[in-house]
Amino acid sequence: MIRTLIIAWSVLGLILPMLAEVKVSAEFPGGSVKVESMDAGSRVLRFKPAAHKNRGWDCWWYFKVSGLGLGPGAEWTFDLGGTGFAAPRQAAFSTNNRDWKQTAPGRREGGRIRYKLKAPGETLWLAWGPPFGLADANALVKQVAGAKVGADRFELCKSRDGHAVPALRWEPLLAGKRPAIWIQARQHAWESGGSWVCRGLVEWLASKEGAALRTGARIFVVPIMDVDNVQRGAGGKNQIPHDHNRDWSDQPHWPEVAAAQKWIQRLNRDDDFVLFLDLHNPAPGDTRPFYFGSPKSHLNPGRMANQVRFHQLSQQIMGKEPFGLSDKIRVSGPGYHPLWRHISKNWVAEHTAAGSVNLTLETSWNTPHSTQPGYRAYGAALGRTIAAFVLKPGGQ
């Protein structure tokens, strides 16, 4: 993997040549790029996602460019070699590696897409979408746990690479069995939008509006499941031996999955397990969010009725957001994947209360709304949907 490239050139017309230096680097957590070439005179950088053997699809890219030569306002072309999941219509860019905006729509030419961008300064970060790394998850968990809104931070487990997996929980002291909710994001590392939706949901829970839900239900939230691939900048989807969302068996390979299973089974045993949500991003052509549900074999009449009600509430609340929401729930059953029983929501349906709702939310990443504010607003709308479902059972 090529991580760093330095190019120097002379500024013509001077007695002594002045050297301007352009540096492309991905030497930071989550960084990933393969530089193919640099034409400094024409200000064209050709690149593609870095390859990570056995670590899933090569679709995630995220890098820093410094020394942009002719100063702010100089137009650069970032020429990406990749299609499909690797090639968003609009790339994300930042001047501080914290606040991200979208480029203008890129121009597609065969197996490439070219993003043109006027350099906002001498340093620029460019990414597939707004990054959300392990440091972001830790900061979110620490902030909310310290806000005195009833949340506790805890470590879900240690990953295979030895990273602590941060998580939050609300466990109010209520008489009898409490409604129990499990929410997780990023079983596929490249799907950064899932973590931003999760952040919006957590921020809503910590707000005044979220007080009734956080004091009336037992809630667990994991902002990143595949922390190892998020850290290394790999895609994670279809990694070897299988990705996290094909690992929900009786003998899981990934520590995060094993730990989540134990917690979910405990919640189901001790309380009234009502809802499991797994937050993802879908295919590039899916420009409206949608839910994946379980096949009919996993839906008894009670669960089906609850799923229908949750979806209707989602349409009423989340459907008003700019993203919208599909009016159909897709199914991942026997015809979807050979390991369909080992997909998280299907495993949870088999191991929790008969009336529990277990869904995957796929929030679109390839739209003008797929930004930090857009994702966070959608997460807040998801929080309002959950509250309406849990706090008003039966629609009362």
C-alpha cells in the first residue's frame, strides 16, 4: 500500500527555482489511499482505495493532502479509480479533519470519477464520506456519560487487534421488567454513515426530548462494531472468514459479536426485550433509506404486528426528513445469502422474545443529504420513532 507521495516542482520565471511540495498521506487511524500518479503542473491527483488483503471490499478511502502549491483557490482534480461502492457521486472534504462538506458531483468516465475542488487552503482532507473513527466513538461515549443524563460508558469487549470497543448504556431503576433496546452500528467498517446516524440518535437520547425514553427503557448503544477495520481503513464487508454481519452463530469469530450476543440474551432473560436495530449504509443506487427485516419463518403474528407498527411510525416520523423512507421492508432470508441465519437481526429474532422487533436500517450514503447534519438529524428522528413505539405500546 502506498501511503505517502511527495512531489516537488519549480515555479517558472524566477532566477532561483522555488519548490512547492505536495504531500499525500494516510498515516493516521482510518486513513487509506493508493496514489496512482500526481501531475502537479495540471494539479491532478489520480488515486484509488488501498487494498487490504482478506479485509473486505476495497471501497473506503480517506487521506490528507498538504502543500497544495498555488495557494487557496487553485482548482485541483481528484481522479478516483473505482466504481460502485467505492465511488460516491459527491466526495467529502474538510479543512480541519472534523467538519465535512460535499464536493460538487463528480464526472464519471468509464471506471473512474473526477472530483474538481478549489483548494480552500494549503491542507485538505478528502474521503469517501464523513469519517467516524474509534476516537470519535470514544469522544461521543465520554461526552454523553459525563453529561449527567443517566448514561454509563462501558467496554463491550476487546477486539482481535486489542482495541477497546466503546459503548453506552442507560439502565433506569424501574419496578418489574423494563423495555430493553439494543442498537449498534458499523458491522461493515466502510459504512461510516451508520455511525453518524448512531451519533444523532445518542445525542437525541441525551437531550431534553429524549428524557422520557432514556428513563423508561434499558438502552444499549454500540457506535462501532468492527473497530479493527475502521482503524486500519479497510472496508470490512465480506472479509475473511466472514464479516461481522455474517458471524451471528453459536460460535462467533469476532469478539464484538460474541459480547453483543451475551448482552442481548441477558437483556432478553432479565427484561422485556422489544427492539434490536443494526445501522448500515446500502448500495449506491439506494437513494432512499429502508429497513431489512427477517423472513416469514421468523415472524409470528405478534412480531409481525409490532414490526408493521414500528415501520408505520418510522414512515410518519423519519419519512418527513429529507432522506425520506421506503414504504417497503426488504427481506434477507434463504435467497439472500447462504449465511442468512447468521445475519444479526435474524439471529436476534431466533433468540429473543416472540414479540421483539429486529431490523437493519440502511441509510442512504450517495445523496446530497448524506452529510454530518443530515445523518444526525435522521438519527434524532429514529430516536423519536423508538420513543413512540416503546412508550406508547399498541399506539395508545
